[in-house]
Amino acid sequence: MWTISTGGLPDGLALAPGGHVSGTPTRGGGFSFTVQVSDAGGSAAALPSTIAIAAAPSAGLIASCARYCSVEVGCVDVCGAFGTLTGGTAPFTYAIQPGGFVPVGTHLNALSLAGTFTQRAQFWQFTVLVTDALGQTTTISPTFYVFPHISLASGNCSGNYGTGCSVRLPISGGTPGGTPTVRLVSTGPNPTQGCWPRANTAPPKGYALTVAGGYVTVSIPAGLLSGYGAVWTLMLTDASLCGPNTNCTSPAATVAIGVQCG
């Protein structure tokens, strides 16, 4: 007759008197026990043993993807993670279920998307089937919102000694609700006819370059006796990543500034 003399089998398993173990494990972990067998003459033998039960695989969305994963067009690899996996027995295989589509330019890499997000669409939805080495499975269904790459319009800022000038340049794309930063990349001469020094293109004292409400505002103060003329090159840096430790940036935009002399 077979019995468990110390410890216990994994939850959900039972040892029959004839030595057969049956049932389905209900939780993972390591279980230590001693099996004892005795014969009709009263003799007995015992054998200590341990069984490790692997927890069933379980996949869950990361916090930033609880509603949907937000990704900017142009992002490479770094913004593709969408889930975590616990339990199961390695190695694992990952497959996209029929009917689902990953964003254009990307491919599945475990619980992440690798490649470059190249095409905007409101939402991309798919389901991944994860299978472990023992044939146990779990699924995870992320949704990716791929939004347009950040961009800044070019423009002109014209005025005179008494008014100075101000212009608002529209921002498009970029992190929804985000606040990008603007950078003056370079300045050069404004070839348009006007009474301002051609060589002095450095920003004048009192100028302003701000970001708010979906616009970059360029302001040149009034009262410049010599006037001011230049062509500025501006770039935006977004709140979203486009690569490892690299935030998305806009293509260069220009603003032609011409403030007539007093």
C-alpha cells in the first residue's frame, strides 16, 4: 500500500493506495513529501521526494498600455513594449492571432514590437498567443495608438520700429496634450529688402520664443533703432521617445523676421 507519510503532494493531486498519482495541480510551487510503501507482511520502505509545479503562464499589459499604448510615428523599438509575462516554463513562443494587425513597420518580438513605427492610424489592435514549453497558453490583447510625428509650420514676422513683430507658428502632431520645447537652431541673414543690418543676425535683446496652446510664438520687441532682420531655424523636441534616450524632434522650420529701422 502506498501512502504519504510526511509532507504532501501538490494541491489538486492525490496518491491512490496502488501507487497511482492523479489529479490536476491547482497552484505552482515546490512540494516536499515522503512516499511510503508497505507490503502484506508489514515491511515498509520510504522515499523522500520533491515535485516542482510551474505556475501557469499569465500575460498582462504594462501600466502605460492599460488603455492603449501611445506611440509617435518615427519611434524605433524603444516604445514597443506592451506586456509582461509571469509563470510558465521557458522557452516560450509568441504568435499573433488571425485577424490582428501590428502597426506598419513593426513586428512582434516577444511582448514587444520591434522596428520603426512608420504609418499613422487611429488604433492598431491584435492578440498575441503565448505558449510555454509544456504547451500551456495565455493571451494578451494590446491596442496601439500611433499618432503623427511632431511638426512646426514656418512663417514670417514683419513689423517696424513702433510695433516690433510677433508671429504664431502652428504645431501639429506630437504627444497628445504634451508640451514640447522649442530650440533656436541657427540664424542667418534675411535677403528681403529692408532697413536692418545684414550681418547682425543674433537675436536682439528682449526677444521671446515660447510654446503654448499648440503654437510657437516668436516676438521681436519694438524700439529697435537699427531694425532687425534674420531668418531663424527652429526645431521642437517632443515629450515622446523616438529611440533609446532620444526624444522625437520636428523637422526644421524657418521664420523670416523683418523689423524696419526707426
